[in-house]
Amino acid sequence: MGLFSRGKGQSGRERKAMREHLDELDDLRRKQLGELGQATMDMARAGRFDRSLLSSKASEVVKTDRESDLIARLGKAVLGDGT
């Protein structure tokens, strides 16, 4: 049975895989936010801002947030509120 397959419900293994993926996304988001903050601080020290780079890094964070939100919503829909 796949991670989001339909049927009798999700196995404990599938629920665990979903939670682990959400944890990985949370770790990735924290790393991305740290990199964004560091880039901002470095640019502030230099007195020059690269808006394109900051925008690109912020977009990465938004993509990770959206993926995490989607998986969390799907998990609740498939697994119920016990995720």
C-alpha cells in the first residue's frame, strides 16, 4: 500500500514515513531560514543587498512550507486527526 493509497487505512509504517517526511521538511525549512538570515546579515554588513538572491532563498522556504502544508493536510484527510 502506498503512502496515500486508499483502502482500509494506512499502516503504522506509512504513518511513520509521513511523520518522518514532515520532520525532514521541518529540518530543511530551518536550514533554509538560517541561510536566508545569514545571507541577509552578510549583505547588511557589506552595505549591498542582492534582491534576486534573497528572493530566490525566500522562494525556497515558501516551497518547503507549501510541501509541508500539503502533506500535513493530506495526512489529516487520509489518516484522520491522529497524525
